[in-house]
Amino acid sequence: MKKIEKRTVTCLALTLFLLLGLALFLVRFLLDGGDWASFAANRHLYNSQGQLSVGRVLDRDGDVLSWVDESGQRCYYSNATVRKATLHAVGDPNGAIGTGALVAFADQLSGYNLLTGADNPFGQGNDLYLTLDARLNYIAYQALNGRKGTVGVYNYKTGEILCMVSAPSFDPAAPPEIQDGDPRYEGVYLNRFLSSTFTPGSVFKTVTLTAALEQLPDLFQRTFTCTGSTVVGGETITCPFAHGEMDINDAFASSCNGVFAQLADELGAETIAQYAKQAGLLDRYSVSGISTAAGSVALEGATSAQLGWAGVGQYHDLVNPCALMVWMGGVANGGKAAVPYLVLKTEGGFPLPASHITRRTGRLIQADTAQVLADMMSQNVVLTYGADRFPNMDLCAKSGTAEVGGGKQPSSWFTGFLRDQDFPYAFAVVVEEGGSGAGAAGNVAAQVLDALVNGY
């Protein structure tokens, strides 16, 4: 009798393990079935060169950026500059760029679904429409003019990314033979907008200022004097030149390092880290399933001077351009912004085309603080950057010149947003070793925004 009971218990345990395994498989199948079906070894979907041989990639206006010809070869848009400008969004034929649609959205391009798998009756896969405007990407790539960097623009109300350019790039229709150590193609497979972090420089002062606006009640009654250098914690914080006597509006417009280093030291490391996290700069966003790089502000054990440098966007600060763009969208939109996405829709397969559901961030900034910060950023354009560079725009912006060391020129940043119901766009521009933020990155932003607002 005892032997029968033991066998019964053993059979029940094995049955339980079988059911648990089956349940786990079904969950994985529901979640990852598309990835399994679109694996590069699947010869139903990939040709002998390992290229995805089904599906078309289009921009938001229906311009076909990539398709498959009758021989099963992957083809690209006719204009070489457009091909380079959209490389990191569309992808290369060999699948080396993980953020490209040919890799990241291969299951959607294949027409995969739970009922028929990838071997579906429609045969040629789906049409995948990206939120991007190919023409705007072309302009952004041209504006970078061969320099390394990235440009991103999105609608902070809907989440649609209109522009996502990463450079260096190459022509996917004629891929070069890239040798290790070739400086022309350093990091070419990396999408700098989604997958990189950079020292932010003075664009981080928007975070320090937000903390000061909320934590220092007498901030607007204070005056500051900049002689070109300021001692914080026994060490010297330098500015490019002496800014003289200022209030906080002037200090922000002139981007005075000394003032913001003092504010960061007064606020403390915990507060600076808290506001950077609240702004979303330390987290990752999921952009149509592609995870962005997380930023960081390593302040544990920092001295007063190191904290001061962190408050002006130096020290160990690192920021992802996409996250900074969303932060600007939050300031523009009263504290919360739409989460960015890249896939507008898919058509041509089964089931019916899916519509996107806009997701919102948490509260990045208090609404009343956002209004004050936006007004101060608007004054930056009038007082420092030149409103005539941005015609017909109510622009709020902040530049940054980030020291990166190693004998390199500073990286150039320009970020901000448009306060316009017809053009609810936030943006972030980085030009590596570009020097002045208002100069190099500001000029790129001016060209892109001009096309967006005033027409092509």
C-alpha cells in the first residue's frame, strides 16, 4: 500500500511539473513567439545572405524606405543621403544595428501572428510604417555635416518620433568594409539617440534650476557676482568669462557655472539625484520595445566641489539624448509627456492593423515649476541664442558645452521645445566635439526646426 502511495505522489509531482512547464512554455510563446519566428536562421523569412526577405519599411508619409525585390534581396530608398539619415531606424542588410526596424521589428514585418505564425497566407509580410519623416531626417543629417552626434525630435503630446538621426552612418545599399579602429566609423552600429549616454554640460542646469525653484524660496530675491571663477568647497569652479552681477534669470541665461555650482552644493547630493531621477534622466524608456540607455549622476561621497561640477552637468553626469528630449516634453506639457514611440502602424497581414495607445510618463516636474522654467528658457532664446535664428517660433531652449577630457573638444548640446499647439515638439541635439552648444548644436536645431515649422 505504501509503495502505491509513493508512486501516486511521484506521478502527481511529475504531472504538476509537466503542467507548470506547459504553462511556462505558453507564457513564453505568447510573449516571445514573434522573436522565435523571426530568428535569423528561419529560411522562410531570411535569404541566403541572412537578410530579412519579407516586409516593407515606410515613413509616416508612405515613402518606402526598404523593401524586397523579386529575387529576395533587400532594397533601400533611392536617395543615398536619406538612406544614411534613416540607417539606424531602418537597419542595415546584415542586421548589425539592433535598433533598426529590420531587427527590432522583424516579427511585425514578417506578418507573424499567433494563429498562422510567420508562414502566413499573405506571403510577403507586412508594411511597417514608422513615425519618422524621412525628409526631416534628411535635413538633420545634412545639418550635422559629417560630424558625429545625434538629433531627435518628437511630439510631446502624442509620442511620435519625427526625427531620429545618428552619425556616423553609412549607405546600407552599399555597405563599406569597416576596419577596426577606423575613426570615420567609430560607434557606427550604435544608435546614439537611443543607446548612448553623454556628459550633458549645461543642459543639466535645467534640473538644478528645477530643484532650486522648489527648494529655495528666496531664489528670485538673491543676487550673485561672477568674476570668472567661484570657490566651492575650497576648489575653483570656472566660467568662460566674468558674468558680473546677476539675478537667477541672468545666471541661467548666461549659464554661469559658479552660480549653479553654489546652488548644487547648497541643495545637496541627495536633492540633485532626486530631481534627476524625477526628471526621468536616470531611467530607461521603452521606445516601441527598444530600451534606451539609462543616465547616471554618481554623487555618493562627492566633495562640495564635485557636487558643484555635477550641478552644472559635469563630474560623472551622463544623460541619454532621448530621455533628455522627453524631459523637455514634460516641461512643455505641464509636467507629464507622452512616451516616445517609433512604429506608427502595420498593414497587410492578419490580424487587422493595430492602432497605437499613447502612454504618459509619470510627473517629471510640478506644473507651476514647469511654467516658470519654460519662461526662463524662452528668455534664453531672446537674450542669448538669438530669436531671429528661429523665425515664427515660440522656442524655449537650453544649450550645453560639455567637457569630455582626453584632449577632445567639448561636446555641443542644444535642447528644448516649441510652445505651440500646432507644433508641440521637443528636441535634443548633440554634436560630438562640436564646441559651443549654442553654436554647433544650436545651428543644427535651427535648421531642423525651421523645416518643421516653416516648411521644406
